[in-house]
Amino acid sequence: MFIPKYFQVTDFDEISEFIRMNSFGTIVTTENGKPIATHIPMDLIKNGDDDYIAGHMAYANPQWKTFGAGQDSTLVMFQGPHAYISSSWYNHENVPTWNYQSVHVYGTASVMSEQELEDYLTLLLKKYESHRENPVLWEKLSSETKKQIKGTIGFKIKIEEVQASYKLSQNRNEEDYHNIIKKLNEEEDLNSIQLAVVMKNRKPFS
């Protein structure tokens, strides 16, 4: 991914939190030289000193058969809110642009054992269900429902390289930066409003 120096993020803790908050991603592998992709929820897990991207997909999805099948590397992409930035929001003439947050993770993919998949699904349900009034947790599921695990394949990708680009108008002056946030909040678009929150929280100007 091409990342201008203004927008490069290297803090792994910050990137890890971004992945956890934007965990619906895209996994890309190749089959006979052709890129193939699946859009699924994934998460960051740790095993000893190693970090992994973990996920699961339908057994009927043939992409899992490319994991470890001579693949040099697997690419996983995560994206945050993004929006058009009008140059009419600047205090000087310039071109419009697009603001976004993107993370690319590269690593080696392998298929989980059934026990690893069960452990992962247990953690996944805790993440998304624990705060709910009637949480649906793995240990509460009937044995009949748990059998549906047979229709899925779990995978893990040992992280070997991470690239992160947060293009959030850091290269603009303070007046333009705050005006962009104001204008984004006025847009009738959820992505624009969410992006305004991200920019406001980053506080590049003291």
C-alpha cells in the first residue's frame, strides 16, 4: 500500500485497537494466479509472543483451500470510516480529496483445528454478546446448535507485516482541519459523521 509520510501509522497498539474496532475485513489470496477475496469478520488474537488474525468462513467457500497451498503471503484489509473532502472547506484554493483509514496485514494462513475453532468462536461470542441483555454464549448453546461448527472452517494468519495509512487531513493547517470536522458533521452521511469523530479524537493540534 502506498503511504505518504504524513499518513503512516506504525504504533502496533494503535493499529491493534483499530482492527478490533473495525473487524469486518477482506481476506485476499490467489488461486492459479487469480486474486480471490472474502469479506468476513476477523479479529486479532495473541498466542505467546506471536500475533494472529483469526476468522472463520463457510466450508463451502473454496478460498480456505488456498491457505498454505504454496501461498507466499495472505493479505487482510481493514477499513474505517471514509468520506469525500471538498476543497471548498479550505481557506485557500486547492483540490478536493478523500479521507480514510486503512490497514493491510500480511502473513501466512493456516487452517485451525476443530478445538482451535471452538475456542475462537467462544471468544468471538463473548466479544459481541457479553454486554447484551440475553447473551448468546458458546457454553449456552445446545449440542445440536454446536454441530453447525462442522459447516465452517477456522483460520489463523501469523502476522508478518503491517501497513497502516490514516489519511485524516494531518497535512492541513489548524483552521482547515477544524473546518473539515465541522463540515463533515453537517453531511447527511454516517461515514462522514463517524470520520469527523475520528479526526476530532486524534487532536493533531494542541
